[in-house]
Amino acid sequence: MLRIHLLQQWYDLSDPAMEDALIEVATMRRFAGIALITDRIPDETTILAFRHLLEQNDLGEQIFEAVKAHLKANGMAMKQGTIVDATIIAAPSSTKNEKRERDPEMHQTKKGNQWYFGM
């Protein structure tokens, strides 16, 4: 549960969003030590109860500082992040839509060494 709490803090997720992330994001399950086939994913109520337990005992900030110190000692840093769905939807390479204007939802991006145009 401690690793789940860390993920929740790092990504600024609500209790329901943390439950959803554990269901949907394999890397989060792996970090939390949850095997989808054999382990139950904690529901939002369990996540809330654990968070409240940490808060009642003033442990959240202490744990957070200990993790940051461990990372720093190993030459790493941790910052709050955002999860982004990186699915690329391909489109013709033209930047003009039917009105002969640039579509504001279309952009180009680079994935690896390959450039893509789309949304």
C-alpha cells in the first residue's frame, strides 16, 4: 500500500483515479507489486483508509522525504508528473482541413526517430 500511496502523491491522483490507474496502467501495478492475475487491486475505499492512517500518524511527509533522500543518494530526482496517453492517430500529411485552414487539433510529433502527423 505504501507504493500505491507514493504513486498517488507523485501523480496527484484522487482515490478513485488511483484505483482506475492501477486497473489500467501496467507500469503502476508493477511498481506497486500487484500481479493482475493473482492479486486484488485495492479499491478507492482501501486507498482512502490507508492514506488517512498515514495522515493520522504524520507519516506521509516523513515517507516522502525518505524516498527523496534515497533517490538523491542514488543520483536520481523525483518530481510530480502527469500521465499522458501517447496514442498517435495518423492523418494525411497535409496541414489543411476541408476549409483550407490548419486544423488546430492536428500536430506533428516525434516518437523514436520517426515523425508523425495527426492527433
